[in-house]
Amino acid sequence: MISMPASAPRTERFPGPAPTTAERAVGAYLGLAIGDALGATVEFMTPTEIAVAHRRQGGRHTEIVGGGWLRLRAGQVTDDTTMALALGEAILGAEGRIEAEACAKAFDGWMRSRPVDIGNTVRRGILHFRNTGAVHVPPSQDAGNGAAMRCLPVALALAGAPRGRLDEAALLQARVTHHNPLADAVVCVLVRMVSELICGAPASCLLDLASEVAAEHPQLRFRGRPCSNPSGYVVDTFRAVMQGVVDTDDFESCLVDVVNRGGDADTTGAIAGMLAGACYGLEAIPRRWIDALDAQVREACCSQALRLLAYAPVEDLADCRH
Ligand code: MG
Ligand code: MG
């Protein structure tokens, strides 16, 4: 089992040994939940509104305190994390396989549990399954970020698998609710990114994979004008996340950068936290953020990360384990 860091947080570039595969996996899942909980406080605010509201804290939102438009308890997470946990349980129930029907049933059960929030495209997709039994929605113009925000369990269960297998599994879960070329491309590249990072690839793999996806979908080029106040459009989400991840070199700076862009801050925070956690590992996550997270969510994330990782292709992981 992996243990929580007992020492004070290290927010500078982590100077110790490279994180293990398990530390990267747990870091990714805690990073997702922490980014969600941190960002939810400022979801739908503009950067200027955030700066004014946090003027006594230097104009930056940096603590997990709850509140926001959902009036969350401190440490409470939203649909980004709870949908990922539902998907992860479906994968574990299928002994590590990603099966569309199991995913759809898990999302249906999640919606029946009265989640604190739910996106319109996600709701439509789940109702489509409930009413027709179809596990995938038809192609649409809707390129929202709801399938991207929950993709982590797929990357953990298949870490190190060949690209074709990763893409196929990523889309099996995504198309329960989303079916659009841009939404598909972002889900697939995020799963590839996490898979490579979990296997110990350097942070530069993020640039390589982002360049590949942008060659096919130029809208996803993230360099250039800073992406401020990102909407739920997956292009905005991807650009804001990549700018934050690439322009910082530690977990805390990355999340503070991304959530202070405002807009869909819980989702950009969740995805950035997933990537930064996989990149820097558990030990790089500030202890105060781990402690602030809802205890049940924290335990579920740690437990699920390791159980999903146990299904990852062992022969590939053995080659790239650090
Ligand atoms: Mg949310
Ligand atoms: Mg959101």
C-alpha cells in the first residue's frame, strides 16, 4: 500500500527520487479530486471577480474552502470526481475491462444518486440510455468536456497498453454521453497522456502528445493568447489546462494557475490536477490540500487508483516502472 506523505508539503520542484508508478496513479486520482474541490469555489467566476473576492489573499484563490455557486462543504467534490469514481467501480466490477453497458449503467446509477451537479450533455446521454437502452449517443455538434473530465479510470486500468487499445476504451466510456470529433480527440489524448506519465514518461511527453492531436485538430493548439474564463467547450478546457500544466513546474503552481482562470474551473482544475498528479506524484501534492479533501472521497480515490492499476498491462509496466 502507498502511504500518505507525513512531512510538510514540498511545493518546489520535487528533488527526491522519481515517483513510483503507484505514487503517480494515486497522485493523479487525488489531483483530480483536489482540482475539482479547489476549482468549484470559483466555477463560473471571471479572473477579475476571483481577484476581487480574494484581494485579502493576494488576489489568488489557493485554498480548498468550499462555497461557490453550488454552496459546497469545504473538501466536497462535484460531478467531475464522482463520475470518475462511478466509472472506476464499473471497470473494477468488470475485472478491469471497459464495457460500454457497464459504464452506461454506472452513469445511470450515478445520476439516480442525485449528484450535486450534472452537465446538460451528460444528462441527455444518460437519459438516452435509460429510455432506449442504447449505450452510445449518435454523433452531435456538442463538444462539451463532460467525457474528458471522468476519463482517468480508463487510463489507470490500461496504463502502458498500446495506443489503439487506449483510444478504443477511452471512446467506449465517452460515447455514452458525448460523440463529437473534438470531444473524442481530447478524451483520447488525455488517456494517452496519463498512461505515459503513469509509466514514468517525462513531462515532455505532454508536449509531444498535444502536438500530435493539434496536427489533426488545429483548434486544440494551446500556445498563444492565454485562455482565460474557459467555458465547458472541450477546446477551451484543453487549452486552459495545457497552458497551466506546461507553464508551471510543480503541482501547486499548476492548479493555482488553472483555477484562477475561472470559468469551468472545477473541470479545468480536475483535469490539470490529474495530469500534474500523474507527472509529479503523490509526494508533490501539498499536504494541506490532501487533508482538506473530503475523507471518504480521499480514501475512495486512493483505493480505486491502486485497484485499477492492478489491471494495467503488467509486462509493459514492468519495462517502464520507475
Ligand atoms: Mg463539476
Ligand atoms: Mg465544471
